[in-house]
Amino acid sequence: MSSSVNPVAPDISQRRAPGLGGFNLTALGLEIRRFTRNRRTIIFALIVPIALFLLVGLNNKYVNQTDGEGNVSAFIMISISLYGAVLSTTAGGAMVSIERAAGWSRQLRLTPLSPAAYIVIKLLAAMVLGMVSVAAVFIIGSVTGKPVMPTGIWIASGLSVWVGSLVFAAFGLFLGYLLPTENVMQFLGLIVGLLGFAGGLFVPISQFPSVIQTIAKCTPLYGLNQLVHAPLLNQGVDWTWAVNVVIWLAIFAAGAIWRFRLDTGRV
Amino acid sequence: MAVDLVDVHKHFGSVQAVRGVSLGIESGEIVALLGPNGAGKTTSIDMILGLSRPTSGAVSVYGIAPRQAISRGLVSAVMQTGGLLKDLTVAETLQYTASLFVDTEPTEEVLKRAGISGIADRMVGKCSGGEQQRLRFAMALLPDPELLVLDEPTTGMDVEGRRGFWAAIRQDAAKGRTVLFATHYLEEADAYADRIILLRHGKVVADGTAAQIKALSAGRTVRATLPGASRDELGALPGVDSVELRGDTVLIQARDSDEVARYLLSRTKAKDLEITARGIEEAFIALTGDGDDQAANTQGVLR
């Protein structure tokens, strides 16, 4: 192969680095498209919550029983939408484990994309998946006509479920960086199920022995579960619920950042 | 200077992967980093790409830090394996990558240049190893980089795939792009590089044009029995690369073996003289192999 050595240095002044660390909507859109191709994210985000709601929420016993500003069917729909949103955002965040295993995260370091912009893309994609999950359950709920509550509470509940699931997008990222391989996706359903049980998502924790209740109140889904039902129940908000959410968000975010730093530092 | 390494060391714990490498690559050069596994090729390339930092010493690419050069699209790399998502198509992988840069070549254009226009809509997971490697090459072409770095790009490819891959690289480099590739295939370095840098145990043991490396490998070994031979005397002969003494036996690596033989037979009491040709593989092994100090002797000749 022959080539002449060019003594003139190339003009690199025309070369620029992208703004926002390379963040852009094309990449975000492709991340979301990947969810639609992943069997597990579809199951977690749509199939599990919709099926659960259809199985549990339509029971006439729940439809006819009032609860706060609406009926028990509405209460159950909110619980199940939270479960679906948490599964979705956790799975969405944890997909970084697949990318790490495939060497994609390393490949991205050969592009202008900054690590922070990458994390933002992953979080937003996870939140979009969570939003789709919540919207799906609420739309199914409204189509069946069984859950009853004022329009404002539909909106307030849906929004609080969705915004709150950000905590679990951070949790998913943490798991994705903590655990080395694709295996993490297989444990997600189990982990979120246990957290949901401890947080009173499936059974009110008032049915637990008092020591267990105290422990349950410290688990990551407890505060969020209480908060998302507050608009419907209209019995005020306990500040400890918000503290629970903020502390767990801080723990998961700090954990994700810590593992992420270790990951990018090692080559 | 496209790439500039100044006294670069890289340690991983107690392992010294790179031990004082200094080298400069000018714009437009096609350079092979040649050496056996563990010679420090990948470690050096990682530092040039900003994937890791040297323990000591300085690395710059076009006069700026490697990470900045990457951000501006000055440098791209084709890595050995991995780095692809199975659940995207070939075209989507390129769209994703392109979206991260300020200016890029059109996706169709890089598909064509990498010779994979026909599989744009195929899922990456369904592509063969050779097709995936061409996709990595297409991704690397997107920012139209000044410098293209290839880390053992044809590992695991069959002969046909290897030939096709290099044909694409060669066609691309003809436009004046600087190319740095690591390989442990001597033929690859010989066939595609203008300049070969030989690495061994984390050090540069030879650095010259492909022609110089070939000249080195074209040398012969003269072997004779000569009690009391003087290394200095024999080493001063014209065309001698190295002299080794094993008891009464002398082994002389020389480009002009006739001159050495003539000298030994007419001016000394040498006997049992043998002249053997040294293949390019042997030269490579001599330069990079273990427990052999010929490399150190040869270094001065080539640098």
C-alpha cells in the first residue's frame, strides 16, 4: 500500500464537539425502539400490569366499594400501575448491563457522547417506558369503566406514579452497573415483586406483625406507594413518605454513580 | 503530528504493560503496530484513544488530548470484538452513532464504502463476524476521521473476509487518511503498512519502513566454529546486524553474508562455516521473541 506522507497538518479548527455532551433525540428514539424489540421489557411494561388489572381490578366487589374519593377498583388500578411503572423503569435502567456485556458502553466512549449524557438518555428512555406502562393501565381502566374517581385524581395519580418511578430508573441503572451480565434482567421481576410486597403494594402492611411493619416502612416502595394513593384517599400526606422516597432516590443515584465511575475508569 | 507518545508507561498493578514507548506518527502515514500477544499493542492503542490514561508520560493526538480528539471526530477506531447492539439493525446502528457527532458522512455513503449496503436493514445479531467488522468500519468512517485506528481488525476472519476487509481499508486510505493498526500477523503489517513499529514486552524494539523491516528479514545467519572470536571485531564488519557467541561457535546475523564468510575464511581460523537464510517469520520471532537479546542489538540498526 502506498501513500505519501502529508507534511501539512490537517486543519482541525473546523472540527467541533457536540453540545449537551452528544445528547440528542435520535439516540433517545432508538433506545425506545430497542424496548419494543425486547420481549422482557414488553412483558414488564404492558403484559404483566394489564393482565393483573384485568384479573383483579374488575371484580364487582371492588367496583361497588367506595374508597376515598373513588372506589377500590381505582385504588387497585393505581397500585398496579405503580407496579408496572416500577418494573418498566427498573428494566429500562438495567438494560445498561446488556450494553456493558456487549461492549457497547465502551464503543460509545469512542464517540463524543459524554457519560453524563448517556445516563440522561438511559433515564429518559426508562421514563418513557414507564409512562407507556402507566398510560396503558389507565387507558384500559378507563375503557372498562370500572375504576371510578374524579378526573383530577386520575391525572394526579397517573402523574405521581410516573414521576415517582424515576426512583426505580435510578435503581435499574444501579443494578445494571452492579451486576456484570445480562442475568440481571432475570432477577428483576423477583426483586421488584419482593419490594412491592414489602412496600404494601399487594397486601396492606397493616396486616403484618408490628416489627415487620416498621421494617416494611423503610423499604423503597413503601413511601411511593403511600404517596401515589394520597390523591384518591384524600387523608393528607405523611412527611415520612416523602423522606422515604428522597432517601431511596439518593441511595440508588449514589450507587449508580459510584458503579458507573468504576465501570468507566476500568479498561 | 497525528499521534505523539512521549516516554509512555502503563502499569496494571505490578504488570508493566507499556514500558517507555515514544513514537510519532505523521499525517498520511499507514503504520502497523506489530507484536505478539502481550507486547502492549492494545494497551498503547487504548491510551491513544483515551480509553485509559498512561501511568506516566504524555499522549497527544493532533496536539490535543485523545478524548478531545474523539469528541471532535478526529479519531475513530475499529475494535477487535464487541461494541455492537444485537437489537438494532445495521442502518440504525449507524444512525445512532452518527447522531452523536456534529458532522458526519451520510449513512448510505459509509455503508457503500464498507461494502455492506445490501444488509442495511439486517439486525446486527444476524450478521456474520465479517459483516459485523465491516459495520464497525462503517461506524468508524462516519465522522470522516483524520486518523483511523484498528485493533487487530481481522482476528477471527477467514482468508476471504480478511482480504475483503483490507481492500476496503486500502481503498479508503488512498485518500490520505492516517491509519494505525495493531496486528500480530506479520504478512498483514508487511502488505498494508508503510511503516512497521515492532513492540516487545511493552517497548519499541524496531521502527522502520516496511522495506527496512524486509531488508532486515532478508538477512542470513552465518555460523562458524571460531575459538576466541571477538564480538567487537566481527560486529564491526559491514552489514552485520548482530553477533552471538556460544562457546566456540559464532552466530552472525548479516545482510551481507558473503562479505562475512569471506572475512571469516580468509582472515580468521574459522571452520565448519554454514550460511542459512532467515525468513521473515524468523526475523519477527528474533525481534519479538522471549529470552533473546538479538532484538536489543537490532534496534540500533533500524532506528
